[in-house]
Amino acid sequence: MRCFDDTVYVSIDYLGVVSRKEFNTIKQSAIETNTEIKKLNGSKLNITAYIVDNRLELIMSKALD
């Protein structure tokens, strides 16, 4: 039996409204975090979403081809 998480290829988390400064800090640390996420589940695309200056900003765990 396959786990549900094994069949999900995209995960999106919305984490709220942040300032541009906060977002830049988050984005820098996301580089290290995404490296670890790829080790755990390299096939899944993890997207973290924020609202910054009334715009939707995404941080993706890997580049889209």
C-alpha cells in the first residue's frame, strides 16, 4: 500500500503576510532548507507562499523545467 504523501507531487504552504525585509531573510534561509528537503523527498515540489507588499511571492524547493 502506498502512502498518500508518496503520490502527492506538489505541496503548497501559505504562511501569511510579511515585510520585504522579513521575506528576504526567509528566502535566504530557504536555500539551506530546500537542500535538506530534497534529501528527504527529491521528487516533490514544495512551494511556500507569502504576501509581500500586496503581491504573492513564492519560494520553490526546486526550479521548474
